[in-house]
Amino acid sequence: MMFIDPDDDDVTGYIERGELRTALHHLMKRHRPRVYHYCSTALRDPDLADDVCQQIFIQAFRDLSRFHGRSKIRIWLFGIARHRILDAAKARRRRLAHVQGGLDEDAPDVRPSPAESLDERRRRAALARSLERLDHRARRALVLRYQEGLTFEEMAAVCREKPGTLAARVARALPVLRAELESRQRVARSVGA
């Protein structure tokens, strides 16, 4: 069964004709911003996210000739991203454990971009800290659903889990995230008063 996304007809045409460099160029132009954003949110380190994003497209280029349309190209890229993000997170934990003398803590960098307004930076930072309190599977499900706009079926293809499992995970995570954000907001108001 072919899952051709009409937005990627040109890319699949290039792949079928063996024009892999052109296909990669169009893939990167169309999908790199979202893949990078997914990596950046998952890893909470812009430089590492950029490196991982490059690895994803290198792997995609190597595998383009074997892409047969069994999923949408975007879902295929997010599947690759999921594995490269997990690899990068494991490597970072090993490096930190070695540097910190055996501590297995992952100290994420949640610095917002300098161009953002102060209020926006505060909201983003509060959301990032609140997301960090969730386990990685819940965080990944929320990011794929609400940041990337994937359906539960598309998420299932990326995460290799059942759509119902992911829907339940999102449903359980939202109230926890909401309560965490409200708690942070109350603390911020009491400090600012």
C-alpha cells in the first residue's frame, strides 16, 4: 500500500527517476524546519539538535533509493528522527556521566532565543520545564501531537506503538502538564507580588 502525500509528489517522482540529490534538496527545503524543531524540543539543545538534524537527512539520503512509499515521507523522516534523538540523548547521558564522575543526570539547556520577548521567553521556559517533568514517552507524544500536528495513526508509525496507547498517553499527560503550568504560574505571581 502506497502512502503518497500530495505535497511530496515531486520528491517521490525524483526518487523514482533516481534523482536522489534533487529529492534530498526538496526534502530538506520542505521538512527540515519541522524536523529540526522536533529535535530541538526533544533534546533541548539547539546545537545538538542541529547535528542530529543533519544526521537524519544524511541517513534519509542514504535510504532514499529504498523508500517505497509505505508511509508518508514526513512520517518516515520523523521515524528516523526518533531513533537519532534517542541515540543522541544516550550519548549525551554517557558523556555527562563521565564528566560528572558517574552522575546520570541530564542537564538540559532551555535557553530561549534572544529575539523572543520577555513574556514569551518566560512562557516558553515554563512550558519546557513543565514538559521536563513528564516522562520521555509522554513528552514525545505531546510534541508529536501538538507541535508537529500528527494524527495518532501517524504517531503510531513514528513511535511503533498503537494509536490507542498514544491517545491514552496524551490524555493522561495533558492534565499533569496543565497542573504543572498552573502551579508555576501561581508561584510566579506570588514572587512578583
